[in-house]
Amino acid sequence: MKRFIQWLIGTRQDEENSKDKMSVPQLITQMEKSSDFLRFSYKTSDGTNSYWVNYYSTLCDTNFLHRDILHYVSNQPWNTLQQLKNSLPVEAIEISSDTEVIKEKMLSGFIFIQIGEKDPEGLLVRSSMVSERSISLPEVEYSVVGPKESFIENIDANINLIRRRLNTPMLTIEEVTLGTVSNTKVAVLYVDDLVNKENLQYTLDKLNEVNFDHINDISYVGQLISDHENTIFPLLIDTERPDRVTSGLVEGKIAILVDGSPHAILGPTTLIEFFSSFEDYFLNYIIASFFRIVRVFSVAFSILITPIYVAVLSYHYELIPKDLLNTLVASRHVVPLPPILEAIFLELTIELLREAGARLPTKVGQTIGIVGGIVIGTASVEAGLTSNVLLIIIALAALASFTTPVYKMGNTIRVLRFPFLLFAEFLGLLGIVFCFCILAAHLLRLTSLARPYLEPLYPPRVEDLKDAILRFPISFQKKRPAFLQPQKSNRHVKNAGTRKKDIDE
């Protein structure tokens, strides 16, 4: 009885689905409502056969259509769709009567050829028109040393940039379609003999769980497959550089590209990677390590310096050196606002200038940022609303926040200053320590594609510390990152040969 009920329910669902599914003539009728959809009939040169051509003029290359398709269809002898398929010198061609397949192909630049006007079956021929901008310099991750190419909005061109750098058949690409309305093409890239299969399966499962109507950019995918939604920390590296993606793939990472987006995302990743520029690998390891240390200290300075100022002036006067005390008193004796309001006022002013500069055209934005900062800063000090010492501190903190190579992490650092400020106002230095403990506990919970976000600091992995805060020489980095658990951990870096001490020996 139970099986009969299940069979009956399944039969009814199939009947409902068949009722909802459009036929090919109905699909053509729906498409004809759009002004860029063209449908017309032709006859062969001998007049024996007629056929109907359906396509979107904004998606298809009309020159290719008339020169390489209609010319052959009209002049070659044929009687059936199979004979027509065999006569066309086009590689992407198929016969189909499936409405969903026909709809998907036509919306991606295919031409649909029918022998009869109402035929439920036809020939699909690719004639895509690709409109793209040329490959340009990286704008967000610009580097003085190294390649000067960046991704563009065409996914095929982006894959080409990666394949040129990674010349191996092990580079595997799996395509996924996301967006119930947009049907956006998404490519998952990995090196088959290096990637951890659990990482790959986890990523594919997360992509298959995505149920959204429109995927407009790679950032949508990054947010939808993120392990933690309620965090301000980016859990996947967003990059516009094909060389960085290639380097990540060789380490055993997974890259995701979206058609229409000039960026890629890489994962799994760690917090430390957001403070290392890819240009570090083009420099001497001593110089690169120095720059990384500068970035880490800049981030700590940017987050903590303003809260420390507020905490010291509000609770801990004894920490101020005597030589500095006179300067602070002289700068604040006409300021009517408490330190917390003074700091928040200047922080919000900096954020307003930054947002205005980012949203305005380039030349106007630069002028607003420079002139606005000078005018507002000078006027606020002269009006007695803020002290000149705090103005210098806020400016240095804002400058330090821009040292992070990844743009999204820079946004995170700027937001982090505000909770530290509030805790400093309520509890002083103890509040800063308490806020830091909350931040550390939050970071310990985070994962990137199910891998620990704080690695190699926690869980500690000594092997991965060779390319963390300090960058060791390339000859020391003989193994791939352990937290990725790649299939092949060895990079097979050969030791340098023995060198003679004297040229005459």
C-alpha cells in the first residue's frame, strides 16, 4: 500500500512537471516577444528544401552565421537533420528536442535550425559573439616587479591566462551553472594530482547548494559558499592576478571563476596570506620578510593606536611620559569633547573622505581626498573640536590600514577600530585586552572551506611558518602548505650543486 501511494504521488508529480514544461513551439513563441530575437525561413539553392533559422542577434555572430553556416546549409545537399549536421564544418553542433537544452544553448549564443516551422526537433549550432575588453594592468593588486596582466570579464579568456602559465594536462576545469534566472557559468579549477579530494568535494557540494536567482560577480559566490556568514573577515582570497591563481593551484588550492567577473577566488586560505603580497615572491627573501613585518605592525598600529589614546587619556594618566604630558595638555585645553567623541568624529571623517573619493571619478576623487583632508583637519583643529595630536594619530592609522595587499582585508581592519574604541572608553586598557580576547576567540572558530583559518599559528605547524610572517628562501620551501593536505607534499626542489671556492681549483 505504501509503495502504491509513493508511485501515485510520483506519477502526479511527473504529470505536473510535464504540464509546466513548455514545448519547442511555445518556447519559440515566448522568445519572439523579445526584439533582438530573429526568426526567418530560407530555401536551399535548388529549392528542394526549406528550413527555419532562430537566434538572438545580440548573442550570435551574424557574419559567421551568413558566411559559414547559411552558405553551407543552402548549397549542400541534405534531406534530414543528421545529413545537415554532417555537412556543416562546425565543431559545436548537436541535434536536440529537449526544450531546456534548446533554451540554454540559444541563450548562450547558439543558432536553432528547424526543417519545419513547428518541428519539435532542430539543429543547434554555436555562433557566439564575444564582446570583451583587452587585457590590462592590475588596478587593485598592482606590482612594480612581476607580470602585468589581470583578468577580464570573459571566463574563457581568464582560463586561457591560467593555462598559458600552467602547461599541464592535470589542470582540470569543472563547469557549474549557478543562478536560477541568470544561468551564470562558473568554473572550478584545480590540479588533479595535487588537490585534496576532500577539499574539492566540499567546494563542489557548497556550490551545488547555492540556490540564488542571479549571480552577478565572483563576490556573490564567495559569500554564498563561505563557511561563516556572520564575520567581517574575508575567508577566501579575491584576486585579479592570474599568476597568483596559478601559484595557488600548484600549492593544491582550488580556484573559482565566474563569467562576467574580472576576479577569481582562491581557497582554502589562512589569515596570514592576506598580509603577504604576491610581489614578495619576486623580491629577495630578506626584503620580502621585512615588508611583511612592516605590514603586520602597521595593521596592529592601525587597530590599536586610537583605542590606546582614548584609554590612556580617560583612565591611565600615569602612563603618559612627563615630556609628552605638556604637549597633550596644550593640544587639548580648548577641546570641549571627551576623547571618545573626538576620536569617533575624526574616524568617521576619514571614512567619509575615503568613501567619497572611491565613488567619485578618479581625478575628482583624488582632489576631494587630498583637499578635503587638509581643509577639514586644519579647520577642526583651529575650531577647537579636535586636538592636533589625535589628528596625526588618526591620519597615521588610516595610512597604516592601506598597507594590506588585499582590499577586502583593509575594509575589515578599518571596521575593527570602532569596537576597540568603545571597549577602551568603557574599561580602558582592560577593555582593549578583553576585545582582543573576543577577536581571538572569533578567529579560532573561523574556517576556510573547512580548513583552520589561523593556521599555521593555531593549530601550530612549523613547516608552514617558512612562508608566513617571514618568507624563507625558496630553497627552504620544499614542501607544499601542510594545512591544504595535498596529494603530493613535495615540491622536489633540488639542492644547489657544490660550488668551488676558487676558480683555479
